[in-house]
Amino acid sequence: MEKKENLKYLLPIRSILFILVFVIGAAITKRNIGDISNWWSIVATVINLVTILILVIVTKKIGSNYWKLINYEKGKTKVKDVVIMSLIVLLVGTSGMYLAGFICYGIIPYSAPMMIAPIPMILAIINIIVLPLTVPFAEDGLYLGCGVNQIKNTYLAILIPAFFYALQHSFIPTLFDGKFIIYRFLSFLPLTIILCWQYHKKKNPVPIMVGHALIEVASVMMILATSISPELYQTMLSM
């Protein structure tokens, strides 16, 4: 049990990985860190795979497995639960970004341009499947499994994982811009608190994971659109 409880110390790992990848990537390519920010979705996919691998390895070491970590139970989920949670994720996620954009930039709706910037089209096509598929297993596995499930105090079990869950988004992509970091953190904090609270209450990760995957589809579809037509991206920037 002692080893299992230590899993909560993995919560900062994704924030650290994103910072390292972008800083090292900028150094290797000899470019400014902002110039590689459009690669955030590819970096996220790679770090998702690394996170999942870490979770599989550490749970195996404590004599458990990934599915037990997230408290997955086959046949427990109802369709209506998935639909309701998907709508909550979409509504709260969008509202959080709009509110954060207004607080930090005074604009509604504000959209950080690099989040939909074009990348090589073949990568954009691949990422339509891979990013939405890996995000819930990586992020929800970490913050719900190693966070909510590992902290005994009810309030801390919600607030601490929610904090790190939102914080990682401050570095996707990594830009050393205080306003951008705060904007990204505030954008996701309301949603991460709700997700951690809901999971703490129901102990069912499936509706959260499905809703999480669906909202990621919107992001990768926009990136695909601008990757197919860079002119669309330029038009959006001028609006």
C-alpha cells in the first residue's frame, strides 16, 4: 500500500516533460521556443505514449495494473452517463477557455493562434486518431488514478490532482510568457476540478475518458484543416 500511495508524486511529471521537450527541441533545432509551438499536438501524443508506458510499468511494479489504477469495471457505464459527461466536458471546457481569454486578453472568444497552426499534413492526419485515443489514457490515468485515487483527504483528492491537471496545459506548448501560462491554466482549471470531483464521487473513469477524447477531436480537426490549407490559417489570423 505504501508504494501505491507514492504514485501521487507522479502528478507533476507531464508538466516537466513538456518543458524539457520544448526547451531541448528549440536547442536542437536552433530556433526560438515560440517557433516550434505549432508542434504541440505531436509532442503531446509522444508524451501521452510515454505517460501510459510509465503508468503500466509502475503499476506492474506494485503488483497491480493500469485498469485497477483507474478503477475500471466492465459493464458499469451507461450510455446516458457518457452523453452527459461529454456535454459537460464540451460546455465547461469551452466556457473556461472563453472566460480565461477574457480575463487575460480582454477578448471573447480568444484563441491562441499556435493551437491551430499547420503541421506536415501526414502527421496531422495520423494525429486525428492517435491524439484523441491516447490523451484520456495518459491524462486521466495519471491525474485520476495516481491523484484522486491515491489521496485520502476528500478535498485534497480533488484539488491537488485538478491543479496539476490544469497546470500541464500551461506548458502545452511551452512558452515563457506569464500571461499565456496563466491563460492556459485558468482555461482548464474549472474543467479539471469538475472531472476530479465527478470521478471522486462515481469512481467511473469511462464517461470522463470518452468526453475527454471527443473534445480533443475538435482540436486535431482544426489542425488538419489548417495543415491542408495554410491559407485558411492566415485568414483566421487576420480575423
